[in-house]
Amino acid sequence: MKKSVLLVLAMIAVLVFASFATTIVMTAGAVGREYQVLQQQIKVFEKENPGIKVVLMPMPNSSTDRYNLYVTYLSAGMPQPDVLMLDVIWPPAFANFLVNLNPYFSKDELKDFFPGAIRADTYNGKLVAAPWFIDAGLLYYRKDLLKKYGFEPPKTWDELIHEAQVISQKEGIKGFVWQGAAYEGLTCDFMEYVHSYGGAILNDKGQVVSDSPMVKKALQTMVDMIYKYKISPVGVTTYMEEETRHIFQNGDAVFMRNWPYCWPLLNGKDSKVAGKVGVEPLPEGTGFAGVHHSATLGGWQLGINKNSEHIAAAVKLIKFLTSPQQEAYKAINAGQNPSRLSVYNNPAIIKANPFYKSLWPVFKNAEPRPKSPIYAQISEILYTNVNAALTKQLTVDQAVAKITKQLKDLLGQ
């Protein structure tokens, strides 16, 4: 009799606990070690917050596909996912569906984040997301191969082309791999070329200025890398970040354009290029005024679904994941750049990612993509037409003309 009473009491206790337990759903990426590291962080969070359970919802690696899923979830008014992992250019598009986080972060806390990231996450005076980690495009190269053939890391695209041609031909590997598939990553790559030649797609007033010699030269350089100089394989037109990384990590390329997350993977136990990799700013263009090294501002933010039934718990999770301690853990184990400035003073961070120190100006001065509530449409116009030029469906002139016309039509200019 006593045992049955105890069993009933135990069952009641479980039911009572369950009634108080809160479950929140968070979308998550799986590039590199990102997902595995987040799983470990969630275990710590749940231990510190026993009344909250976090369920991770893996998202596609393609940011374009993720965006489309978010449109579906949020426009339908769904209460989950509660916490959303957002690309840096999405806050204006989703602002009306996200919780204003200003009341949950003090002014001192906000000052510790990269100012550019806070600006990107603020729309109509509301902080609709919190910076989680920042990104900037980087040039990875084989230190051993450049040394073998007497080269220094390239400062211009012309130098990169020359070095890649020489080394790739002699070594029998690819010269330069990057993201050329028709998705958001190609927009990031393309904008780096455009800016490096001193060009722009929209000016400071939001006017379309893409029909310029600089933009045409930028796209022609990308096309020529595939067909004229043959330093990039035709297959690059289907590559996203991970396809690119796997090729370089396997020792099958001299140069690679990618994000900082690659560093710990390239130097891991299963990497064929561990200890042989260097990192530099992406090359600049030549022949025009205003040429400069350019890196696209990337990175991901954490926002809360306005229809979430567990906003308080979601806030706790975001503040935990964006804390200096957790950003440091993420940087060391996933190679993703902290969004908090103070974390860069942590010696363990610099030891794990030594290029953080030398390439600090790259992260600080990374250039944003156009900030617009309809950015997704702008980007689609860019990557669709750029990919069409890369696959020879359009000439460079035709692609630039279509970009210009379609953007003017979209923006009513």
C-alpha cells in the first residue's frame, strides 16, 4: 500500500514539474562544428536553468533556404520556433515579427557589441535581434606551396590569378575555390569583388548604380577565373561554403575564399592541410580609383518570435549564448568570431585563432550588403544573374544590364 502511495506521489511530482517546465525551440545551423558546439552550450544552459528545455531545429546550410522557411513560419503566425538564428541582413525584413530586445540589454552591454552589428540589428529604433557572431570573407592560402614557389600572399586579384595558375598547374590541383552557387553566398562573394574595384550596386541614397565599368570588371574577373585563366573549376558554380572547404581541406586547392569558421577545421586532426594554412585579407582590384581590400560583413543574430509563448525563457537563452563566456567558447571550438569586443582580449581566443589579431581591421571594417526590408529580392536578382554569367547563360554585359533593370524596376527607379 505504501509503495503504491509513493508511486502515485512520484507521478504527481513528475506531472507538476512538467507543468512548470518550459520548452523553447531554437533554429540552428550546421556549418562546420557549429551544431555540435551549440549542443554542448545548450546542455550547460539547461543545467543552469532546470525549468527550461531547449529543442534545436536544424536548418539548411543555404541561408536562402533558411530565409524562405522563416517566411513560412512567421507569416503563418506560428508560436514556434521561439528563437531564430538570423542572417545579418534579415532583421529589417522580419522586424515586425520579432520582439524588441532593447529592454533586456543595458547600454553598457550593447556597447560591448560590434557597433556595425548593433546597427544591422536595429530597425525603426528597435533592437530586433542580438549579435551572436560576426563574419567577414577571408582569403585562405597554402603557406607551404606559396613558399615552395617563391610567392608572397597576393595583394591584388591579378597577383592571385598568376600565383594560382603557376602553382595549380605544377601541383595538379585547383587554383582558387569559392562560393558560386545561386544563393546568398554568391551575393557575398560578388559584393567583395565589386567593392574591391571601387564599385557599388546601390549608392548612399539607395539609387541603383550597378551599370558601371567597375561592376562589369568585377564580374568579368570572376568569369575569367573559370574560363580564361582556369584557376577555378566549372564546378565552382555549384559550390557553397562546405563544398569549398572540403576541397581546400583535402589539399586540392591553393586558395580559398571562405568565412572564419573554417580555421579550426582546416587545422584539425582529419585535415590534410593542418599547419599549412595562412589567412589574409581578400585581394583588391586594379585599374580604378577607390580600389581596396573588401570583406562582406556577415554573421548571425538571435531574435525572438513575437508570437512565442515563452518570451522570458527565450530572452534567458539569448543572453546566455551572447555572454562573453559563451562567445569565447564558441570562438575556440567552432571558429566563429565573437560579436562582443571584450572577448577579443581573451588570450585563449587569440591562441585558438591567431589571425584574429592580425586581421582585426578586416572584421572591424567589413562592408555591409544593402540594408532594406526587401533585401531578399535584391540579393536574388544579384545571385541569379551573376550565376547566369558564371555558367555562360549570359554575357557579363547582359548580366549587368539585367541586374540594373531588375533592381530599378524593383525599387521603382
